[in-house]
Amino acid sequence: MDGPVVRNSRRLSLALILIALLVLGSTGSVIFYALTALAGRTDQIEKELTASAGRAALRALETRLGDINREFSHGDDIQNPRHGVSLFDWRVDDLCASTRLGVNFDIAFLVNEAMQSLAGCVDGRRISVDPTQAMGRAIAPIIRDISAPTRRKSVRTGFMHTSFGVAAIAVGSAWWSQADISGAPAIIVVGKRLDENLVKRMSRDFNIPGLRLVTDMSEVNPAAAVREPDGRIIASLAWTPRSLGKMALNEILPTVLANLLFLAVAFAAMIGAVWWAFQAVHDSNKKSAHAAVHDSLTGLPNRAALIAMLDGLSRQKDQEGSVIFIDLDGFKEVNDFYGHEIGDRLLKGFGAGLATLVSDQGLVARVGGDEFVVLLTGSAVKSSAHQLAAAAIALSAEPLRVGPHSLKIQASVGLASSSFENVTGEELLRRADLAMYEAKRRGGSNIAVYSHDIDAGMKKRMKMAEEIRQGIKNREFRVVCQPIVDAGDLKPVAMEILARWKRADGVVVAPEEFIKVAEEHSLIDELGKYLLEQGCAVAGAHRNLRFSVNVSALQMRSMEFLGVVDRTLQRFAIEPARLQIEMTESKILLDGTILRPVIDGLKSRGIQLVLDDFGTGYASIAYLRQFRFDGLKLDRSICSEVCKSVNALMMAQGMILVAKAAGLEVVAEGVENKEQANLLKLAGCTHLQGYLFGPPQEVTQGDWLNTGLLEAPAPSPKVSSRH
């Protein structure tokens, strides 16, 4: 049974509804009356404006005929194009020709002061009729008026009911040569019938829809009457009323009624608004709570949800947990090259696949741009975590179809497991994150399990990264050069620019150490630019030699690299054809789509590309064609074994044959004695490099123009390089 509060609320609601209906009814009546009156007044104004436009159309017709009459009445009597024809006959012919066209007038008479017809034309045909009979009784007073000496140069216009129909008439004196018309000027009468075509043209020009001529006196509209000069109505214009006011009323009336109805319903619904407001607040809070702990893109739990769960587990000391930290290698390149939309779809696809993989075994969260975390708890989580980590790598390795693109990415996975009695959940997450970076440092697409050594190594590399920043700033990095000689005459033809770093404290850091740290900490672009500038400065001292610069594939992910190369070569006045860029085999070569624009840009400039350390990395023979290399360098690990192992020599020969088939130059690295040099030359190497011809030195220390280390054998055909 309803209580008094509910009953009072109902009474109040009913009273409010009745008051609202009364107010709305009164308001609606006033609005409807005002709109109806406004529509009627609008229609009346529209009718008056249309009548005014009709009168303007008639006046325009009279004015145009008057101007045409003046043109014919005051023609230049010198212009007579036909020899032997009188000016009078020529003018009559001209009038008849104009009536045949019918554009400006279709009736023309030439009469004398006695109102006798001298010539007449209708629609191009000569006629012989009495003008007063053909044009009506109203023409005679006008002709007499024009014939008066004081009016002979004027033109009179008007409308008349002629035997040819209702027509606009213009009457004026023809001031041609008086020798043709007995000394007195003739009278020109031109007329234009108000036929259907003319009325349609007036309808179009003056925007009067449905305009027509009415001659039935019972239908004549005085507001747009056609009158003879004496004021007698002979016809009128009529049209189809547009009733714009009524049309507008019909258009807005449903909207007005709908608004009134809406106001009535809205007022009635106001009683329940409070309840709906509370419900909306409740739903909003629920959605906000969900959004606070879920990723908007993938729908997976976010970092906040993961941290909250880890905090809860930290209070359960008897629980064991494993955190699998997954980072998608190459996602940034995909995002930059294909755009954010494709990148987002890739993340959604991988997130959905990972969630399906984990199912109800644990929590899957997206904690960053391309970072996902899997949290497992319970007994035997270590073995389960290893299995899931391996499955995640396999999942990432499968090509993902996104629209027209088949995207290939890989995953670096870090794994950390512990009892929550020993570490907090946040610490466990940090350890898994460090392990993931270790997996990425090892080349990606592998699993790294956290250990204290990883922690120590990360701190060491972070310290070195900061030292690299300071070293670039303090110009601690320098370059040395090593000659590359022609295998035929052993003369230097190029030099390789190599980076060296001696810190301010005197410690020398190996390139394989600081280059890898620079790549890991996004310093390779800045360092590479600095070393390219140093290399170009050195190359300026040996303009007869080509020079090679080692470039990380990471530097070539962006088109900005081309701008850096262009500006540096211009600054040091180096021809692009002298520059060789050496690229070390890297996993980034596996997706040629990302590097393709930069490689094409380098090739178009005449810069040569050389694949360094061939035979040790990830590249296959197919990539020699795909990336359009000009040459390759056999890794020193292969070249150093050719004197010791027949297999190594055969392997080198096979690689050289493949390179020659592709039209590439082949440089043997790490040549340290004459026996190696001779074997590698016989195997087909076009160029040699190593300590036998000189160690890496500063330019001022090296004398490469006279090596004299080997006896030059007989010349052999050289494999042409692609330029």
C-alpha cells in the first residue's frame, strides 16, 4: 500500500501535469493564430510583389521596343550596303528581316502623315493593309501626335489589341533621307505580340511561375492589367500563386506541434527526472570505474588494474606469482610506416589473440603502447609461465592480416617469478620489465628470465648511455680509417670509416659495446649523424677514394635520414657516388617494406649500399636482390678460416659465386696474411681489407698509397658493380 509521501507526490504530479497542459494549450493557440496571420500576410505581400514584377515586365517590354524604334528611326543614312538600292527600300528590307527573326519585334509598318501605308511586314511577310484597321483604333491619335512638327523626334509606346493579337507597340518618326519620302519623315510602327513564347520568357526573366496572358475580361486582374493608351483594359497577366506563407506554415506547423507535444511530455516526465538522474549517475560511475581499470583500445585490463591486483596479492604472503612482460618488436616501425589506424588494429588483434591464449589461467593487461603483461598465480606457475611465454612468441611470429597488409612482428618476453612473501607485486613487475629489455637486447624474439645479473647489466648500460650522451656533447668520439684495396693491384680504392671512443677518463670502449647501447637507448641517430660528419671531414682529404660509413638499420627507419645524408654531403662538398653505406645484417632487414623508401632514396642519389658481415646474421640470399645492394663484405670469421678448412674455403667460394651472379662486388674482411689474400682473390673476391694492408688508423698516420705487401698477380676480369 502506498504511503502518504507517495500519494502526495502523485497529487503534485497530476496538478503539475494539468497546469502544464493548460499553459501549453494557451500558448499553442496563440502561436497558431500568430502563424496563420503571418502566413496570410506573407501570401498577400507575395501576391503584390508578383503583380509588381508583372507590371515591370510589361514596362521593360515597352522600353525595349521604344529603344529599337529609335534605332531604326534615327539610322545612319550613309550606310547603304547594296549599290543601286534606295535607302528607303534598304530600310524596309531591314525591318522585314527583323520581323522574320521575331526576337525584338514581329510587326512593322511604315506610314506617312496621312496614315497611308508605305510598307508593312508581319513575321517577315510583306502585307498591304490599312494600319489603322490592322493596329486598332488607338493607333491613329498616336500617329497624329508623332506627325506634329514639335513631336517628330519623339517615340510613343503602349499596348494595343491588333488584328494579330495583343501587342506592345512603339511609334516614331523615320528620319532617313527625305529624298526618298517626299520631304516629310515617315512614321515607323513596330510591335511585339504577347504570344506564348514571349510570356514564357517574361516568366523566366522576372521569376513569375506559371505566367500567362488572359484576354477573357471576366478573368482580368486589374493589378497586372494590359491597357491601351486611352486606359482601356484589353488583357492582363495571370500566374500561379505560390502561397509562400501557407507553404511555410505547412512546413513549420508540424515542428511547432511536435515541440508543444514534446514540452508536454517533458514536463510530465520531469516528475521521474530525479529517479532517472540517480540512475544515470549510477551508470556513469559504473562506466567510469570500468574505464579506470580497462584499456580503451583493446578492452583489456590496464596498468591500474594490474597494479591493484598485484597490491592485493602482495598482502597474501602464501601466494606465488609469475609476471610475463611482452613487448612487440618492430611495432613502432609499423605504426610510423602504416599509420596509427593500422597500428591500433594490430594491437587489438594481438591483444585478442593473447587473451584467448591465456583464457582463465591468469590476467592479461595492456600496460603501455606495445606492452602487454600476463599475471599468473597459484602453484607451479613457473612452468606454466614458460609455456605461455613461448606461446606468446609463437603468436607474435605469425603474420597478422590487417586490411590489405600482412604484418610481421616479433615479441621480446621477460619473465619473473617469486613468492609474494619475498617481493612485492610492483617489484615483480619491475623485474619482468627488466627481463624483457634483456630479451630485446639479445636480439628479440626470445625469453629472458630475471636474474640479479640482468639488474646489474641494466644499470651498467644506463650509465653507459648517459656517458654516450656526454661523450657526443664533449666530442669524445673520433673516427679512424682502414684501407680497402683492389684485389688485382693491391692499391687502395676506398677506406672504411670506423668509430672509436676514448672517454674523458682515458678508458677506451669497444664499438660493439657502445653501438649496441646507443641503439637500445635511442641514441644511435644522434651518434650516427656525428660520426657521418666526422667521416665526411676525413673523406675530404682523400678525394680520390671512396669511403664507407657503417649505419645502423635503426637509423634508416625514417625518411629524415635522407635529409641528414644530403645536408652532410653538401656541407663537406662530397659527391654522393663516393659514399658507401654499410649495413650490418639485422632483424629489421626482414621487413623490407619499412626500409624500402630510404633505400630507394639512397640509390636514386647514387649512394652505394654494402651488406656488412655477410654470413653471420639474419639475411638470406633473397635480400641481396630485395635491398639492391651494390656489394657485400664476407665476415672475418669466414675469411680467417679459409687457410685452415676446406669447408670454409668452399663456403666462401659459394657466397662469392652468389654475389657475382647478383652483380655485386665482394670485399673480404679480416685479411691478415698473404696466404689468405691469395686464396680469397682466387676465390673471386674483388677487394680485400684487413691488418695485412693496414690497421685502422687516423688519417694522418696511414700511408695507404704504397702497400707493397703482395706481389701483384696477372690481371683478371673484374665483376662490374652496380652503380
